[in-house]
Amino acid sequence: MIKTSFKVRDVEFKNRVLVASGTFGYGDELRDLVDVTKLGGLITKSLSWKPRDGNPPQRIVETPSGMLNSIGLANIGVHQFIENKLPYLESLDTVVVANIAASSVDEYCDVLSVLNEKSGVDAFEINVSCPNVKEGGLSFGTDCDATALITRKLRALTEKPLIVKLTPNVTHISDFAKAVEEAGADAVSVINTLIGMAVDIKTRKPRLSTVTGGLSGPAIKPIALAKVYEVAQAIDIPILGIGGISSFEDAIEFLLVGASAVQIGTMNYVDPSASVKIAEGLRQYAEKNNLRDVGEFVGAIEATVEFSVLQSWL
């Protein structure tokens, strides 16, 4: 038997493949297309205190090897989630991670406090790529002190695993990873989307209503790998790698550079069962290579240049 499981804090994930927030709904939408119990974990669409309509259309644009989105964190709100979505999720034999998005530190705390009382929520992922309304709309995730503050506040409210999802739109993502580790995070998700833009040459207008949006898909995989590798040199807590993963081979690359697990995002739109197939591909590849544990891939890259040297070249 090949061991596929891993732990974050005291929660055990049955395998190292999860679905990324915002790409799999709340889990029940795809119940007829994929056996979600074969996932290592299911991360919900972002939840805020009140329902959010999000941004006006056009808010999704296809790009070469990827997609831009400007959904604007549209969601049903934490109370409707608890009433209408959580009963189904609670019945699943897999880890449920609630993703939280907010526009103030207090809102983060309020949403987590309500969810923390529910047995169907096993862990939390904190989306810090949100506009801080009290600071003129700047993203929490681009302010290292604000990111650490949110982490400390939330750490005091729960004993469940706390995962912070980091933005790559900063100079050194490792500084943010170290800050949240010191503030009490149990793991980090690396990376969130990159800022991108698309233009319609016929109308001479941006294709997104918000001008820019978040770029995801295979186009960002090389950047995501570099960011995971950077973070892995800086922290000891687990890393959940994200960014353009389309196959088990992609997933292995992320494990090799230091991710303990991976999240599948944009690929879910191409094939809703992709995550299950990738998890099985990891297991089979480990078996073919005579490994007892998929975890033996983690951090096993043979790099000849220390990251501190590499960083000086960038």
C-alpha cells in the first residue's frame, strides 16, 4: 500500500490533491460529475459575512494557456452557506476547508467565529487578496503587517488548521510566508492569481469590466513553481502549491520544489474530475518508483543553486 495522506495541524487529508477555492463551487454543484470523496480536500468558494454580487460582466476572459477572472468574490454569504450548503458537505468523507474573504479584519474574525462552531468545517483557508476598505481598497495581501495581523487575530479564535493563501503580486512572497508562520498559520497556499489584462483591439477597450483581473491556468505554472520553491526555503510549515496544474506530472513538480500538497484550479473547468485523476496518477507514479509514501517527493528536488544566491540574480 502506498501512503497518500498528510496532515495539517491535527487534520489528516486522505491524499495530497485538493480543489482550489472558487473553481469547484461549494462542492454540491458537481456531485453528479465527480466523486468528491476521492479528493484529499475540498476548499469552498470564498465566504464573506453578507452575500456579494461581485463585479459586473464581462468578468471572465480566456487567454493563451489560461484565463483572466474578475469575479469579485461573489458568494452567497456565510449564513446561507451554513443553511444550504454545509449539510451536504458535512456528509462527505473528505476534509472540508472553508475559504474566507473579507473587507476588514473584523469581518474575517466574524466569519471564522461563526464557521468555527460547525462540525462540518475542518479547516480554514484565508484569502488575503481582498480589498481593505479601511485603507482605501489596497489588498491586505500586499501588506506584510496586515497579513500577519489577520493571521494572529484568527489564530486566537480557532484550534482548527489555519491556512493563509498568499498573493504573488509582491516583491518577495517568502517575507509574507515567514510573517504568517510566525503569527500562527499552520500552512500557506501558494500562489493566488497574478494580475493580468486583456484588450479588445476592435473596440479598443479592456475585455474585463474591471480592466485587470486574476490570471490563472497553465500560463502561470513556471511562476508558481518558483514561488513555491522560494517559500519552501523560508518556512517549515506545509505549503499547498497552486498554479496551472493540469496533470499528475505537474503535481509532482510542485511536490519536488517543496509543496506538501497541491490544489487544482482552472483545470476543473476543463475536466471536473481532473483532481481525482491527478491524485490517482500520483499514487501510481509513486508505486512505479517503489516509494512507500507520496510524501517522499516533497522537497526532493536536486538544485545546485541555493535560493539566497538565486534571489540575488532576480
